[in-house]
Amino acid sequence: MSSYLINGGVPLNGTIKVSGNKNAALPCIAAALLTDEPVILRNIPDIEDVQVMLDVYRALGGEVEKPENNTWHLILRNIKSPEIPEEQAKKIRASILFAGPLLARTGRAVLPPPGGDVIGRRRLDTHFLVLTELGAKVKTNDEFTFTAKTLQGADIFLDEASVTGTENAIMAAVLARGKTILTNAASEPHVQDLCRMLVLMGAQIEGIGSNILTITGVEKLSGCDFTIGADFMEVGSFIGLAAVTGGDLHIEGAQPQDLRPAKIAFGKLGIYWAHEGSVIHVPKNQSMEVNCDLGGMIPKIDDAPWPGFPPDLISIIIVVATQIKGTVLIHEKMYESRMFFVDKLIAMGARIVLCDPHRAVITGPSKLQGSELISPDVRAGMAMIIAAMCAEGGSVIRNVYQVERGYENLVERLSALGARIMRKEQ
């Protein structure tokens, strides 16, 4: 198990380029199953989750080439088997995204239960709902088996705005007969990326960016050459790092329009940035003080489906709040285990009251002390790195495999900004 050794207290200064959006790359790899023609995907982050999805693609009969960094050429002329290997399925929750494309192309999909971060209950019911509404039959025991002679368009109201549930529905519907209307659909930037890729392949999708999608099925999809958008979760993480270390950071290749919900939340903590084109500038000398609500009330930061504050940035903003003067309430509405890493922050010196699995009251600024930590998931792992970067003394973060599932070449990129961080193999 590899670990990071970090000595904190150093401002991070300079320029860093943001990676492609992990949460767009994964469904786009799955969507490459929908055609027997070549698909080129660009700006794909070099991370573990992407490698697992490509391993599944290969296991299904796909050919994969990497002609240059962050670019993949994919082609799957004939699917060998509609069964997802259990070894890969257990590694990543996104393995469920192959259900829709396999159904659309072969009429059958067999998947072991997916793995992924343990951040609370993560329902799969929405996937079953949308696929059965499109005409699939589902059997559940030790594995999930989906079958359909023909997929037929339908008017579907999703029981929750599930990102992966919406993506599976879209990928199944683009080759279904007739028209599909998805209401209460997720509309995150990565869902929009998937839609834009499918349109480039010949799909007919209306309402991209809204929570009502109208999809008219087509007979066949072609190949495409598509570039994934920027990872706004990574941008949010770097903004947090710059603020708590007192650094001056330029983030290149960002898409500022995707940061608008985050800008409101960080603004409540007295953290601001400017942008020019695709470059975000986080200056030093931030106020780092809570901006109270009207009447001097304690402000609340809560997550929500897009265009709300992204759930994946909750762990990051919790750590940032420990370094801000004042008190704030963080309300994590979506995953009941997301906040369970805060006991490690409390041990480092943070003043946090965990009210229940979903709410924490944080008062700062707190002087954090270096500690030994274990990363439980991608985002909490990054939050621990941020905590270690602003702490006094040294920290050891173990199980960094979890972090590297979502962040590309992190040690090298942060070291270039002045961070005192090294990776140790064990």
C-alpha cells in the first residue's frame, strides 16, 4: 500500500493545468460500445478508474490504443460476450454504465454488483427503473441480468436525478425505437459531455443541460473524435489548496461556467477568484473570513444535484472551512457516510461538531497538526492532502490508491507548485 509523505505550511504558487473530467471520461468510454466504428477520446485523465473502464472494454472484445498522452483510440467491431468481468466490476462503480450500451447493441447485459467509494448507500434502483421502462427485463441475484429483444422509447420520470442512472438511460435510448423523454434527469457537466459525444456520433438529443431530455432513437451510430471537458472537481480541489496554504495559483484549462455553484459556496468562506478565458486565478491575501447571512446568521453550505453545489466538493470545503475565521454549517444531503472522515480532522486540531451523519458545524481558524491518515475514498483522500498541506509538521497519508483513482500525477503536479510531498512505495 503506497503512501504520501507531506510537510505542510508551504504556500502553493505557480500554474497548474487541469485534467479532463473523470466523470465524463467513464461514461464516454462506455458509450464507445454503441458503434462498431473507431472512437477517439481526447483529454482523458491518466487515472486508475479510466484504466479499469478500458480493461472492461478490452474484455468485451474492444481494441484500445494510446497514440499520445491523454488520448485513446477505441474500436469494438464484435462484442465477444455481454458479461462484465467480476474482477473489474468490483473495482469501480462506473462498471454499471456498460448496462445501457450492451443492452442497446446486443439485447443482453450481465453485471456483477459494482464497487466504488464507500460513502453511504448508493442506490441502483434508478438504473433498473429506466431500463425496464425502455423494455428490458431484469433479474437480480448474485449478479444483474438485463435482457431486451427490442428497446422501445418511453416517457420516463426518474425517481431521483441520478447521474449514472441518467447516463445509462441516455445510452440505451439513443438506439431505441421511437422517442424517449427523460424528466428529472441529471444535468451535470459530465452528463452534458456524454450527450454531446453521442450527438457527434449521430444521436438525436434535445434539451442538453436541462433536466428534461428528449431522445429520438436512430438505427445506427457512427464513430467520432471527441474531447472531454475539464474536471471541475479537480479545479475546486486546487482552489481549496491555494486558499488554505496562502498561495497564488493560476489554473489553466478550466471551464469557469462549471464553477458557478462552487464560487457561491467558497464566497461564503471569503474565498474568491477571477478568470480570463479558461484560466482561473486564485490570488493570495484572501479575506479567509465567513460572510454571514443577513442578520448575522451562520451561513450554510449544502450540496444538491446540478446546478447545486457538487457533492464531491463537500469533503474539500469541510477542510477549507477549518482555516476560515468564523462558523459555518456544512450540510451533506446525499451520502450518509461522506462526513465520517472528519474525526481525523478533529484529531489534527480542527474544531468541528458532527451533528449527525449529514451535518457538521465548523469554527475556525484552527491550527492543524500533522498526523497519520488513511484515505477512505477519492474526495476524502484529497481533503486529507489539503489538510496536511496547511498543517504544521509532517503527515503520512496511506491508501493513496483511492486518491489516484481520481487525480492524475498528483505528486508531480503539486511538487511543481512548491509542495513538499513525496510518494513512498510500501
